[in-house]
Amino acid sequence: MFDKSVYIARRKTLVSKMSSGIIFMPGNSEAAFNYASNEYKFRQDSTFLYYFGLDKPDVAAVIDIENGEEIIFGDDVDIDDIIWMGPQPLLSDQAAEVGVSKSAPYAGLAEYLQDAQKKGRKIHFIPQYRNYNKIYINEVLGIPFAQMKEAASLELILAVVSQRLIKEPCEIAEIEKACDLGYAMHYTAMKMMKPGMVEQELVGVMEGVCLSGGYAPSFTTILSQHGETLHNHHHEGILTDGKLCVIDAGAEIASHYASDFTRTLPCGGKFTQKQKDIYTIVATANNFACDMAHPGITYKDVHLGASKIIVQGLKNLGLVHGDVDEMVAAGVQGLFMPHGLGHNMGLDVHDMENLGENYVGYAPGQERANQLGLGSLRMARELEPGQVITDEPGIYFIPALIEKWKNEGTNAQYVDFARLESYYDFGGIRLEDDILITENGARRLGSKRLPITVEDVEEAMKNN
């Protein structure tokens, strides 16, 4: 939790962006794992955390935009709770810690909202992803489930996005800590990897490092020798000399700020020449993107710039042929990188994705492309100082996709499908860092950068 002045200022800024009505921010509740009293590890809603800071279940807050009144609704513990949990601070004291002077029992929230609704006041809430909050809104405000997404306040969504996109210095400091923990996760795997290990062994070690220093992995760990499957969560493989292993993992620390890194490692500690050739292209694209990123340029243009590096590298290997600019315009890179260059990151590893990816990653007037790869770009906005974004180019050889393009004749004038057949067992390579947009450019987050060159990776793994 930050100093209460941070939360007071955030709420004041939010209200200044709104016209009228009531802002309703439900927090999260406990969620049953396999029976009611055995819960998943509690995770508070990120938007509630951002504005109200209370990392506890079963609280909600309202802000009256016209008169500025703020109320946190929740319940104090009773003797049964104290027996199991010990004494707990009063809700009023917790509210005071985040600069809110008024609190009330949770049961009073429904009456408060319904009274405002009867008076014709607009109730602003963001899209909900937990079913119990959807049920509550349905019961209290009478909004049908089928209409709930559309009933979410676009005015509030845009206000929250505009504020949370730009990270405060206190947030950047927390993300740096998350990046250092993410570094420890990945470097431990880099030092331990050797043929004969089960992939799950490395997953367990990495997640243990994360849990020892933070809250949890920031997303489900991706660790697989089948890197051509972009989000491969199967970890039953035996690490095999000569194969590549994609490791995409990050840490969420106690403050809930996240990191997200990817490295692709040779299971036996040494790259083959064929692997070096593709790896070097991806590493070059990663470095190029960070160097290219600066205030005033769109991340879409950075994506396209990295795409040119990838297409040029593949052309040098004889896998594609033609004018590089023409190939990028035609979307040839989508065959090899069918995802976007990166996404916003902060309290959520895909920051604010629950608010609507197009609102978060695209400014008014920007539209998603229909092209494979570019159409999956989660962040296309013009860059501003304070934004935190992932930089994650990749090259993948996906046999089913290559066969589809070959059979349909897609970009056949550019792609050497016959040569690509020898890459059907290659897998994929992705290299990801987290970057901060600064006043003059961009810098990587974390006190150290994970080994990225072929030489540095092999050096780190040489005594495994």
C-alpha cells in the first residue's frame, strides 16, 4: 500500500475526468477452489487497488462525482472470525489509511445504489469479470446479464485507462522490483536447465523462486520445447539436447505489480548453427524495438519496424524473397510472428485488459488491422513517458499454418514453402523484455538484463 496521499490524488484526478453521477467500484471476494472453505489465493481487483488500496475481500467503494463524497462499504470481523483469523483492524481505520473518512456496513451498499438510481443518477461501473459481482449488479441495479457489458460506463473506462496508462514513480519502483524477481526466476532456470529434466521441474523451481519473494506468478508459466505453440502450458516433456525451450514467465509481487520476461534456451546449453541464425534475428528485433521506442511514435510503428528486421533476416536465410517493405505491407511476417510486439503492463500483466483491449491499447481513431500478427497487437497507441510495455518479438515455425498458407497460395510470391519444410521440427523463439517509455526514449526495467546474446546465454549455461 502506498501513502494515503497517492490514493487521494488518484481519486481526485478520476473525479475531474467525469461529468456526473456515482462511481461504483466493487472489490473482489474469496473464490472457492474445490469447496467453500478452501479458497483460491485471494486477489483484489486491480482498479479497486489502484484507487482505494485495500487488499482484502468483500469491500466496495463509491464516489459521488458531484459532491466528492467517498464511502467504503464492508464489515468488521465478529468473534467467529477472530477465533480463526485473530484480531483485525476496524474498517474505519483501514479506510482512513487510504484517505477515506466514511465507511459503512456492506449491507448498506444496495440501499445507497438503489436510492441513487431512483433519483435518476448515473451509476458508473467498469466491466466485471467475476460472476458474483455480476450477480450483485443484476440483483441491486436490475441490469440483465446479457446487457451488463454494454451497461458498463464508457466514460469511466476511458477515464481509468487514461490515468492508469501513465505510471507514477512509485509504481515504476514496484515494477522494477517485480522485474528483479522475474530475473531471478529466469536466471535460476537458465543455470539449472539440462537434458533429462522434466519441464515441470523447471516450472516448479521458477515458481518457487517467485513465491519466496512475491505474491504469485503474474500469469500461468509457459515453458515448452514446443515453442511454436505460443501459449503452451503443458510441461510433461523431457528436456532434450538439441531442442529449444521457450520460457515465458513473470512475477507478481506483494503490491501486485507485475513483470513478464521470455527467454528461449538451448536445452543442452549450446545452440546449433540453425538455431543461432533464427535466434540472432529475434534478438536483433528485440533490441531494435527498444531503441526505436520513444514518445511520439506509435507502438504499431515499432511493431512494423521490428517486423522489417524479422523479414530481412529471413530473406538473408533464403526463406522469403522480395522487397522487404512490400513483404511487410503484405503481412508476410505474420506467418512467422502471428502475434503483436507487446502489451501494456502494470498492476495486471496485460494491464487493464478487463476494461477492453481496444480501449487500452488503441487511441480514438486507431483501428485494428485485419492482418495476421498485426491484428493481434495489444498496444498500438502513440507512446508517452511513463508507459510500461513489453517488447517481445518472435519467430515460430508452425507446420499447420505454413501448410495452410501453401495450400491457399497466401503470399506465395514471397515465401519459399519448400525450404520451410526443413524447419517443421524447429519450434519457435521469443525474447521478451519490459520497457519504460522515458522523456527521450525507452529503457529496460529491472536492475539487470537477462542474458540475451547467443554468447551470453551459452556462457550462463556452460556448467549446467
